[in-house]
Amino acid sequence: MELGMARFSVVTYLVAHTFGLGGRVATRSQVPTLYKGAGPGTHWHATNAKLVGFTLPPMVGTLNAIVRHISAYSFPSAYLSFSTSFAVARSYALAGPGGVASMANPGFVYEIDLSSMATFPPLRDPIEQISKGFNGSFAHSHNGSGSLIAEIAQGATVFSQAQQSGGGMLAPAVSSQLRALIFAIRDAEILVEGQIPSGAVVKRHDVF
Amino acid sequence: MGTVKLNEIDIGSGVFATSAWLLDGPIALISTKTDQGSETLKSRLDLQKGMFIDPLPGERSTEGVHEVIEFLVQAKLHHG
């Protein structure tokens, strides 16, 4: 009977955590500590997620939504962005629509530990999702030089021409998927598709 | 970190960038005004992604956003 219940729980867990886009399922021991920056004047600055948790508007998560969230705009979105890096989260918290963070009006970095929760929402690794989402093509492909990745990461909009087969030089084509991959790596970004209960928000750090 | 005055750069939909705070890392805070009134709105701009993080009215023009970024990248170089 106990074995049956355990099997049922595992099946329920797997179904719940792979619903939607699917993907590798993070087990409890694999869930990293997550951080989210909230600059002055932002929603999660005015709303204390340590008291109410993180919530999302009812939207459907898709591959296009992931690419859009990372490389175009993040509101509205079916995802909540987090980073495994405190430093990255802090950089987002140092300013906001309410101005630059200060001692009197600090930004916040939330620290989230989902591993203590009985259930938790699906975590989406954007690298995995984008990479596997383009059946028959490769999201990381490009026709540029070896410096292209660094140029994209530095925010260039015009890229160095690269030699092509046959000897011609061409400015490389850069897809939104490639840009999203690079920026997701830059931010050590993890997307969460669902609500995060307040109990998982273990600390709210003041930063300025 | 420093403040940079922008020359009312048109970033689309009647929104103009007027000044910026350069922060550590790729994020800058942009102060804007609209042609509809004197209200000042601020939004973080990711200089590497070329993307405003906090909502501003209307749509952003690619040219305007690039002009702001170019200006700020040069300012960062000069500030060291």
C-alpha cells in the first residue's frame, strides 16, 4: 500500500512538473537557490513576495514566449525570471521606475529555496528549452566568426563580417534564439512557470 | 556610477530619453518625458540586450534605443 502511494506520488509529481513544454525534471536535490532582483518602483518592490509569494498572470508558456521573455520584453509573461547568481539579481535591483536604490530606499534581492516545499512549480532551463525546441535546426548555429558570441554578449548591433565558403565576407545572421541563449547564460537565468509560495522565499536582502 | 544628460532622444511613441544613471553592469536607468505632458517616467535599459525592462507607453523605436545605447556606451568609456 505504501509502495503504491509512493508510486502514485512520483507519477503525480512527474506529470505536474513536465506539463506544458516538458523538459528535464529537476529533482528536489537539484533545485538551486534562486535570486530575483526588484528595483525601486517595480511590482516586486511594492509587493513583498516574502509575505505573498510570487504570482503570475494566467498565460500559456510556449517556446516563443521564452525567447520573447529573454530577448525582447518580460512583461506580461507566462514566466517569472530568476537567477542562480546573487550578483546578477543585485544588478537588476539597483534601480527601477522609482529611481536609483539608496540606503533610504533600497532595492531588494529575494532569495528563494524551493527544495523545502512539498510541491513546486516547473523550473524551465531556457538553454534546454530553446535548444531542443527547434526540431531539425540548431538554435546555436550561426555563420559568423569566433568573436560573434562576445559581440552579441556585449550588445553589438552590427557584427564583424566573417569569411564564408568560397571566400566572400558577410555580416553574420543572428537569430533571436541565439541571442536568447547567450543572454540566458549571461544572467544564469531560470524561468519558473507558476506560482511560488511565500514559504519558499527565505530572505529579502536590501541592496543599494 | 554617474549621471549622463541625454539630448531628448526620441525612443518612439512620443517618449524622449532625457537623462541616464549608469550603474554597475549592463543596466542603466533612463529618465524619460512624453510629448503629452510633464510626467517623468523611468525605466531600466539593458545596454547589452537593447531592451527596456520596465514598461513605458507605446512602442520603442529600434533606432532611438540604439542611439541611447551608443551614447551611453561612449559615456561609460569616457567615465572609465
